[in-house]
Amino acid sequence: MKKKYAIVIATLEKDLKNIQSKNYEIVTTSEECVHLIRNSLSEFRNLIISNGFNSEEDEIDFFKNIKPKVVSKLIYYGKLFQIESKRPKGSAKTQKKYFENQISKCQEYFNENHLFYLYFKGGETYSDEQYFLRNNKNIRTQFDCSGSFIDEFFSTSLDSTYSKFIAYEMLIQYFHFEIDKLSSNNGISLSLNSGLSWTGRKISLIELTYALDGLGVINNGNVDIKEIAKGMELLFNIDLGDYYRAFLEIKARKLNNTKFIDTLKSNLLHRIEKSDK
């Protein structure tokens, strides 16, 4: 069964990366990702109902470690869709306050569930049978009751709570990233009216941005990646989004980490040869 779980997760990750690599607005990206994740969860549910588990240890592992990793993505992108849809159009100060309030809401959930959060962060196992076996669901330890008791075959007392812990940590990271962008931008419009617009894949420009940063050819290397990325956004009238996360995707490429840079070199050499004829 674990191999089947791994196939579902690998396929989902590949499809999510494909969506994220496209030059979509975050609202559109989130909506597309939610659709994919729902389909994957349906596959998981069908596998569980059809095959069950070989042991209690396998059941605990699924509801504690496997399912929350997928459900957390559903919560993450669902919240992003809502939050970015309602993002104020005002000043950088107004937007920063908006994201700071969102961080407070996430932190409030951790505080309300602090004992379970400590269990989660500490990697504890002493109550796993109570928390992550379907037959042991208990209203006294169930904070996300609706999801747990509506679907008795595909939920336990704390798997939805664990999913929220993971999702809210991801959201807090996203909010801090957006606040940093607003702080470095100081409310300046993303358009320089240069007349230039990046029409290639967003991840290609991010690859180029990191290459320039690594080479140290801007301001003699006395500039950080945030400033270079902001310059690219201003020049090409584009929002690079979470370029740090995109860089992690570039690093994780199995076949070619420098796909765009290699294409640049190949095309430049072709143009040089063509011009010599």
C-alpha cells in the first residue's frame, strides 16, 4: 500500500509544480491546486476503503504522517485563495497589516491547541493509538469534529488538526514573505513603464535571477537576492511570487538544474554562428 500512496503523492507533487511554474496569479494557482489535491484525496480514500490496513501501525502512520501532508496542501491553497482574493488594494502599510492579522489568526489556532501542537512539534508517539486510529475517535480530544465524524472511514481524532498545523506554518511563512516584499518595495508600483513584459515562464526568469546573484555581477555582488528579484519585477512588469520556493524546485530537478540558462547559451551560440555566415 505504501507504494500506492507514494505514486499518488509523486503524481500530485509533479502536477502542483507544473501549475506553479506557469505565470498565473496566486488566486488562479491556488484554485487549480485545490482541484488537483481534492482528486488525490479521493484516490487515497478509495484505496483505504478498498484495501484497509495491514496493521494498527500502518493505520497510525497513514493518518499521522501521510494524509496530513496532502490535506495540509488543500488547506494551504484554499486559505490562500480566500486571503489573496480579499487582499486590500491600498498602500503597502495597509497590506502589511492585513498579513500581520492573518499571522495572528494562525498563531491563535496554535495557542488554542497548544498541547496537541507540543505533541506535534515534539514528534511524540505515546498517545498515537488514541489520536490516529479510527476506532478510537473521542469527542474530548477532537477539535475539528465535523470533518472527523462526517467521514468515519477516512478520519481520526487528530489527523485534521495535524493537517492544519502544517498548513498554518506554511501560511505564516508565505505571509512573512509577502510582508518582506512589501517592506523592500516600500509601496512602489511594480511597473516602471519600461514597455517590457516577461512572456516566458516565470520559473525561467527566477533561474536567471539566481544565476546573476550567484555570479556577483550586480553592484559588485553587494546586493541580496531580494533586491535583484525586485529589479526583475520592476523591469519586466511581473510578480515573481515565492521565488525562494521556486528556487528549491530548480534545485530538485532530476535531469537539468539549469534548463533555461542552457537554452540561453545554445541560442546565443546559434545566433553567433548565423551572423558569421
